[in-house]
Amino acid sequence: MKNSCHDPIFRKVHFNLFMTAGVAVSLLFAAFFLLFNIYIIGNNYADTDDYFEAVSPENFFPKYLDNPPYQKDIRENFVPGNGERRRLDKFDSKDFSDEEPLEEMSDTGPRRRPPLREARPVEYKDHFVAHVNQDGDIVVNFHKFSDDQTFSDEYVQALVKRMMKEGRIQNYNFEGFAYRFTPHGNGFSVVIIDRRNEVFNEHHYAVISIIIFIMASVSGFLLAWKFTWDALSTAEESYSSQKRFIADASHELKTPISVIGANIDVLEQEIPDNKWLGYIKTENTRMSQLVKDLLYLAKNDAGQIEYTKMPFDLVNACACSVLAFESIAFEQNKRLELDSPNEKIFITGDESKIRQVIIILTDNALKNSEKNALVKVSCYIEGNYACVRVWNSGHGIAAADIPKIFDRFFRSDVSRSRVTGGSGLGLPIALSIAKTHGGTITVESKVNEYAVFILKLPLEKNS
């Protein structure tokens, strides 16, 4: 156990798990900041709406807003109850309440409430409340910004006009302020809330969230790329080792198999017509073909198979390949037919390898058909492809097995493998040759009726 902890693979697994956990934490942290930023913005907007309602002049001065006085009546000719003429520079609740509590509108109707400055919201925000005319001129100030601010009357007046020029009734972020206009009589009531600190915090959290998210995403991408590269490197190394093992094993097996075959030939001369020697020879021949196929696939995977590609007549190659099976078909009481055109069909490729594909498909059709079955091989042109179609009647191939038919060592009918002598490597070899020539092999079948394999190869351009 102590040594296993120092094993490179063991350490690599632990390191990958640790880094994966780090990536997950980083992404969760970034997601938290994004959600927190969204929550802050939404909460600030909701608070602003509540504050609009809390300081709205509709809640405190409904009588004034329903019948607002002209500016000159307020600033020049306003006469309080004691008969003294004075200028109204700042709103005083008694000037409009006639010594009565002010009205506030609620969902259930009007109710009484003290003046605004005695009933501010719990969380105070600096704000400005006024009534303006159609041109944006301030008629009367209900509430000014606090004295802590350096806003002059001219600045506030210009700010109101810029807000009206924007053409919106409400905005949550206008130069750091939130405003709401409500039309009344010959003007508007306006509420302006100073949100500059909130806007700054929103931008601050947004920038932090974006930076953290980008950093987490980049780190996640880099680590994922590293993990993927490590996994692919490990898989590639394992696959290469497997291919080398198969190639080496196949190569080493060729010699003892050849020796066994030679000894069997000698024994057959000494002991003729011995069935046990016949069994040994049959299995040795089968083993020899299996090793040969394995060695071919291993070399093909390693790119060590040499192809001599040149133009040749596919019709002639098909005829030479199929006619070699006439005696076999006759012995098995099966009909073998060849349907090929009179004209030549030229393709570019390794003729011996293409013949090998046709032999594999024809041999496969004969092995997987019953007595009195028909095996028909056709050669023709379809579009820009030269095609070889091998059709046979018989038990066919199940639909579930068709996607696996080209997998190595796969046999759709395992019970027949011993009888037919198939190893499940013929079709993978045929497909590898077809792909090397830019072609394909497709399969069609109907259970208990037929199976058909179609080889398609690109035509020679000058054909």
C-alpha cells in the first residue's frame, strides 16, 4: 500500500481529481458572483420602486396636485393665514394642509399620514421631489437634496430638463439618478433619487463577476484540455501497446504454426488417412489464417501496409475472384451467378487488395447460406462509383447485428462459427481495404430471406 501511493498513475489520478475539484469550485464561485450581482441589481430596483412610492407627492399632496397653483401665485403672491406676504423658497407642510393631516393614497383608499419629512422610509435615500410645468421648470420644491450634496438649484433644474428631454416617464439609471414623472394638471410631479453609490456598486460587482467568470472559464478550459490530452495520450499509448502486442504475437506464432504444418505433412505420409491428423491439420490451417488476418490488421492500423495503386478493370477482377468459388458452390449444392457488364469499368487501386475484398464477401455469402441457396455477384456503375453487389438467400442478418457486423471477432450467429470456420476478421479487413481506396461497404438484409453487401469504389476519372 505504501508503494502504491508513490505510483505515478496513482499520483496522476489524485492530481486530476484535485484539479477537477478546483475547477468545480471556481465555476461555482463565478456562478455565485453572477447570481449575487443579479440579486443586488434586482433588489436595488425593487427598493427604488418602494422608495418612489414612499416619497411620492401623490401620497402627501393630493389636493395640491389635483389643482396646482400657478408659479406666480406661489412664489410672488402667496399670502399665509396671518396676512403676511412672503416668498416660498422651501415647502412647509402647514402652507398646504390648513392645519389638517395630509392625505395618503393606499390600496384600500385614502388615509391620514403626517407630512413627508416626518415619515421618511426606514432606509433613507437622498432624493428630490418637486412639481414642474410642461417646459420642465420647477414650480415648487416639495423636498430638496440634502445639504451634504453640492447640487445647486441650477444643476437640479438642468437635470430635470435633461430627464424630460430623454422622453421617458421612469428610469433607474440616468447619470446615476433614478427618476419618475407623473402627469398632473398643467405639469408633472417628479421624484429624483440619488443612486450613484448603488450604480457604482452594481458596476463594481458586475466587473468582478465577469473577471472571476472569465478566469474560471479559462482555467476550466485549460484544465479540461490538459485532462483530455492526458486521457487521449494514455488511451493512445494503450492502443499502440495493444497493436504492437498483436503484431508481435502474430509474427511469433507464424513460425510454430509453420513447423506444426510441416510435421503434419510428414506424419500424413507415414500414417495416411488418419482422421486425427486431419483434424489437427484443419485446425492448424485455421490458426494460420487467423494469425495472418491478425497480423494484417495490426500492420494496417500501424500504416505499414503498402498499396500499389494503378488503374485496372474491376469487371475482370470481379470475374477472376468469383470464378474461383464455382467448385466450392457446386460441392455445397449452391448456385453461384455472376452478372457483369460487357464494357470495362476502370478504377484506381491495388487490384490484389480489391480482389481480396470480393473474395471475402463471396466467401462470406457462401458460408452464411443454406443448401440450394443462390449467391449472386453483380458488377455495375452507379453515379460516380463502381459497385460490386454480393447477394445471397438464406437466414439473413438481424437488424440489431448490422451496426456491429464490421467489428472485429463479431459473428452474428455464434453457433455457426465452428461449422463455417469464420473468425470474424474477414469483414473488418474488407472494410479497411475499401476505406483505404476511398470506398464504402454497406449492408442490407431481411431475416430468413436474404443478405446483401455492396462495395462502392470511386471510378477512374478518365474512365
